[in-house]
Amino acid sequence: MGEVAKREQLEELSRKLKEQGKKIVSTNGCFDILHVGHVRILQEARALGDILVVGLNSDDSVKRLKGPTRPINKDIDRAEVLAALGCVDYVTLFAEDTPVEFLKLLKPDIHVKGADYSPEQLPETAVVESYGGRMQILKLVPGHSTTGLVSKINSQP
């Protein structure tokens, strides 16, 4: 089982893991209602390295990005669920709308995003590449999104 790490721990955590020769992979997102698309991306991300660190948007950040009815689940609950997955080593919350500051602290070897984005669209690409890391885009599971699930739930009689 993984653990929820405080933001202040990221630099030290990264340094220690790299001293041990560990390849750090990161990803980020809202992970509001966990579904098979999330799980597969997380598993594939973990397979790219030794340690997977998930940057999780805080409740306020999700609300700004997704609208006033989101998130469905509180950030501390989302963090605990993610940390319980066998493929996730650490989860940390960030309050910004992008993971840029999270990545500046962690400096992962690889940062993973789903194929609904291209590296050119992502503000984190420049940060990751600035210290020699690389971006990795992974295929999404078609038809699986939290927004789609919320719409489906809301359309139920």
C-alpha cells in the first residue's frame, strides 16, 4: 500500500529515491471517481519505473477545472483510495490548476499523461524537459471518463 506524502516531503523523497537508483514516474489528475481508465493508466505508468507518485488536484483545484458540482469525492478520500492501489507508491495533493510546482519539487524521470493531451498542450512539458526528464503519453481506455460517468449518473431516473 502506498502512502499520502506531504508536499514538503517531495524534494527529500525524490533525492533519497534517486540515491537508491530508483526511476521515479509521476502522473497527475483529479481522479474524482476512480474507473478502469484511471487504473490502467496508473498500472502502465508504474510499469515504466520503480516508483509511481501521483499528484492529485485538491478540491478547490478540481472545482476550478471541472465546475461547481465537482469534485464528487473529497481530496483526502481520493488520496486514500489511490494510495491503496498496489501500483501507487505515493500520492500528494496540489492546489494549483497544473502540476508544474509539484513537478519542480519531485523532478520525476518520466511524467505520464493520457492521450487526450499532446506534450505541446501541457505546461508541465517544459518543466519536465528542463531537468532532463521526459513526458510519456499513454493510450486511454475508450469510453471511460469521470465526466461521462457523472453525466450517466445524473441522467438516471
